[in-house]
Amino acid sequence: MSSLEIKNLHVSTGDKEIVKGVSLTINAGEIHAVMGPNGAGKSTMAKAVAGHPDYVITGGDVLIDGKSILEQESDERAREGIFLAFQYPSEIPGVSIANFLRAALQARMAEGEEIDASAYYKRLYQKMDMLKIDRKFTSRSVNEGFSGGEKKRSEILQMAMLEPKFALMDETDSGLDIDALRIVSDGVNQLRGPDLGILLITHYQRLLSYIVPDHVHVMIDGRIVKSGDKSLALELESRGYDWVKDELATA
Amino acid sequence: MQETTDTLETTIENPVSGIDQSSGNFKYDMTYDFDAGTGLNERTVDYISSVKKEAPWIREFRQNALKTFESRPLPTHWASKDLETINFDKIRYYLSQGLKPKRTWDEVPADIKQTFERLGIPEQERKFLAGVEAQFDSEAAYSNIKEAVAKQGVIFMNSTEGLREHPEIFRKFFGKVIPTGDNKFSALNSAVFSGGSFIYVPPGVKVSHPLQAYFRINAENFGQFERTLIICDEGSELTYMEGCTAPKFSTATLHSAVVELVALKGAKIQYITVQNWSSNVFNLVTKRGLAHEESEIKWIDCNIGSRLTMKYPGVVLRGRKARGEVISIALANDGQHQDTGAKMVHAADETTSTVVSKSISVGQGRATYRGVVHIPKNLKGCKNNTECDALLINTNSRTDTYPAITVRGDHHAVQHEASVSKVSAEQIFYMQQRGLTEGQAMSLSVNGFINDLARQFPMEYSVELKRLIDLEMEGSVG
């Protein structure tokens, strides 16, 4: 069984330390939710794990199945099985979703191997049907002119096609109305399974009533300050983050 | 005629220039039967004319052109000062192994044949071309037209042969679209031109497959000056493609062609260039078409490589309802300057012109767009649409746009749009996060940027263009 291990991770951007020693292990098949107020360092942690060049890891380690990935470029980490669902996915003008995914899958093949186009489209359409995405969608340029909901659905489709071992989902619920939220959550639930570990970053408990996590962690000021099961999310919802902060202060 | 000298280097100072032209970066040591020596004067011109056994009028034409060339200053008051580094005394103006091109590849000398095989020309000919001419330094080594096309009366040969065998057509159109004195480099070409294609398509003949010419520079310190003249008679149609490469030398190489097109009433000419010059080539080319009534001339111009390219394909819209179009893609990598654009001269009512230019600047690369659109006061119902888009990859690169639109009179529709966009670090990270390498990510961005234009190309050429971009972008990752 695969595991993604984040060990005492410290991350800085510029001169500022944002993540101040986070440890977290995600096993395949598990969903971990990380909750916390704005600026707690949740997204920074996810981007650093994915290898974003602006986020410098100053201490600790990230390991897949016991092997450190810190020496790897972001694309190597991706091919190793890390997928980051972006909060704000970039536009790629002129490149269709179909061609983008094809290039991403091609990049995973050995030199000289060529993707089988008809098998690829068959699989793509299968995943789109599963996620209830209109087929016309794939001929549109990646994220160009997409609504908030379309961008997130495109991220889920990419995740479905690339079949990562670990998905880091950064505020997947932000900017979604209730219908879009349901569609995206349904998608994630379809992809959920014994071979996939998910790290779900969110402000709100709302998402967690659609995607039920196995573990919930509260992150404040660059540290995980409290962990529990799904009931912790409900408690946070009713009592707010101040409750955890107060508890921390008295401890 | 001896062994191969591969000039591919193992250590590459500039990662871009070392890798990008790898497919064309090889040369053979040749013995030339005809060599005009180094430098340019009246004797050089006489030598070329004598070797070709030319008629007195053409010899005189060349000598006059030489005087024009010598009397003109370099256009550095508006163009790059880099032109001053060309040493015209150090260049060899004519090198050939003989003047008669072979009709089958088997007759072509082994090393020349091998050159073109490495560039994939015979294979393309078999696959999708109606005829091929392969020029090696100053003269065509191979020239062939499929029998079915020749039977329709289509003439396809190099300019040396054209002058000799069809002087009545050649002389009528030659130098009329681009006069000797058009600019310093058209004068230079007129003095020392050699090779290039001569094509005549008879009335009503629609050539179903493209004719192709390939221009290969093999020698160091060499100047290639091909001269192409294409005449499409009334109602005929032609697609012509040209490709070019040269090995990477430490010294500058000069390529200065003149291309003249004439589309008679109702004719259609599509002229496609995919150049992939190595980074030492000065590519200073004059291209212009003359469009008669209801005819159409379309230039598709892809400029990859070279040290400096100056090229502004143009159309003179002389007949009513004539149409002109320039589609230009330029990729300026580290150490390269692509100075490209278009000229549209409206000279009749209801004429239409379209210019779409897309440039990509990478690293220290510089892309410049220069456009001229001229619509005089006495005309009615003319239309021009110009669109210039620039893509910058990293902050050191530079792009400039110099559109000059002169429109007189009230009954015209003119549109000009320009945009500059950047490939951001965030966009590259997004693509890398999906598993693409940095080079693949940049290449995909560039291909996306030109996608709407590349789709208009014949399939084989859009595939070739994509391959060249992939090579360039792979090489540009530091």
C-alpha cells in the first residue's frame, strides 16, 4: 500500500516561514481533510509538496513509500503520482483539454512509445460520462473562459485521467455554488478508492458533508494543532476556529 | 566528396543554438567545380554569368545591379546595426559542382544525395509532392516534376534553366515585381543570383499537389542568392513550399533571396516557407507578389532560426477584387532577431488584404513586426485586417511592433489589432504539475499560441513546424 509522508515540514516563501513543522501521513484509500483559517499555510504546504518553485522547503522531508521526493522537479513528482488540484488553475490558450491530457499522458510513457489515440479517446469519454461532463468540453482550450465550476470539473477530469496515487485538493470548493459543489463532490467520490489517497484542503465544513473524510486536521499558523475524525469538522463548524485557538492558548 | 564532417558539438555554450538546428547541422567537405572565389566585384559577376553561359542582356542586368548594390547604404537607419557585421569581402558568391540538375536521385552525387536524404526530401517527394527541386549551395542538384503535372504544361525548373529554355516568359516578368533597386539586398541578389525556382502554370490548370524547393547551404563563408519567379496564368492554382537549412558555422553565412510571384486574372498562389536556419545565418529576403483581377496570393511564412531575419512578404493588389494574405510565424530564440512583417499595397478598387502575424520571443530573443498597408485616396471599397500577436517567454525577451497604415479616402474598412502575452511561471508550473517537463510545457504553450494558424497549413508542414518548435523549446531550457 502506498503512503505519502510529510515529516516535520518547514516551508518559506521569500523570507517568511509559512509552514512551521507539519507532519502528516496519508495512506492510499484515506481521505484527510486539512481545515484552518486564511493564511494558516494549508495551500503553501500543498504547493511545496507538489514542487512549486516559489515555495522553498527549509526543513523536514516528503516521502512516497519511504523515498524522499525533495530532489525531484515538480514534473517528476507528478509522474511519481502526486496530483495537485489547483485553487486557481492556469489558462493555456490554444491548447484543448484533449490535447493537454494527451501530452500529459504521453510524458509518462517511455521514449519511443506512442499513445494509442483511439484507446485514449475511448477512455477519456468514459471518464467524462462518469463525471457527467459534456463531450464538447474537451475541444475547449484549457481553462480559457471557464466558469468557476467548469475549472474545477476540468481539474477533476484531469485527476481521473492521470490516475495519481495522491491528490492534493486545494480549496476545491472555493467559488462553487451548491449545484457545482455537488457535481464536483460526486466526481471525487467516484474516484475515491483503495488506490488513491486524498488531502482535502478547505475552509468550510460544507464540503465535508459531501466528501466524508477519514481524518480531520486543524492547521493554524503553520502547524497542525488538532487532529480527529469527521466529528471534529462539525465541531469546528459550530464553534469556529477561535475555540481551537483558545484551547491552544490555555494549553 | 570525402568523408562526412559532423559539426554537432559535444559541449554547447549556448544551450539553444547548439541543439535547435540539430537536424540540419551537418556538412560534407566538397570539391567545387565552379568557384567564384571570395569577395564581390565586376569580375565575380562576369564569372557567374560566364559559367551560366548567359545572354548579354542578363549579364548587363547583373552589372547594373552590382552598381546599385554598391551605391546603396545599409538600411541601418531603421533596421538593426547588426547588418554592419556582414563582411561582403569575405563571402563566397558562387559555388557549384555543375549546372545541370539530375532528374533522378540515383544520379545525384552520393554526398549531396545523402544530405537531402538526411533532411527527408526524397521521402516527402514520394509521399505528397508534385515536384521537387533541391538546391545545394548555388545550383540545383536535383529537379524533377511528376509526369502527370508536366503533361498539363506546368513548367518547373531552376532559374538558370528557366532563363535558357523559356526566355520569352522569364524576361517578361523577371525583375518587374521587385525591381533591382527595391532595396540594397534585392540589388545584391540581382547581381549574383543563382538557382531558385522558375514556375509557369498555364491557364486553368490547378496543380493538385504542392511543388517544393529545398535550399541547402553546405559551404562556410558562403552566400546563397536564389531567385524565384512564379507565374500563374489565368484561373490557375498552385501551392509552392520551400524549406531551408544550413550547418552551424562559427562565421556568418548570408542568404539573400528574391522571390517574385505573378497571379494573373483569377489565379491562386499559396507560397509556404518553413525556414530553419542555423544561428549564424543572415537571412535577408525580399518577397512580393503581384495580384491581378480577382486573383489571390497568400504567403505563409514560418521563420525559425537564423541570426537576423529581415523579411516582409508583400502583395501588390493591382486588379479589382484581388486578395492578398500574409500569415507569419516567427520564433526568436536566444541571440536571434526576427524582423518580419508584411506589405500590402492596394492599387485597385475592392481589394482585400489580411495580415496575421504571431511572434514568439524566448530568452534574449527579439521579435519585431513591421507592417505597411497602403490604400490611396482614389480607390473605393478596400479592406485590410491586421492582427499582430506576440508571446514572450521569460522577461529578457523583447518584442516591437511598427505598423504603418496609410489609408486615404473614406470608403475603406481597416482594422488593426495587436496583443502581447506572456507565458507565466504559474502556467509552466501548472503544466509541469501534470507531468510535462519544462521544455514540453513551453513547447505546448507555443504550439497553443500558433494553433489557429498552424491548422491552416498542409498537414505535413504543420507537423514539421510542431517538431521544430519542440526542438527549439527543449533546447531553451537552461
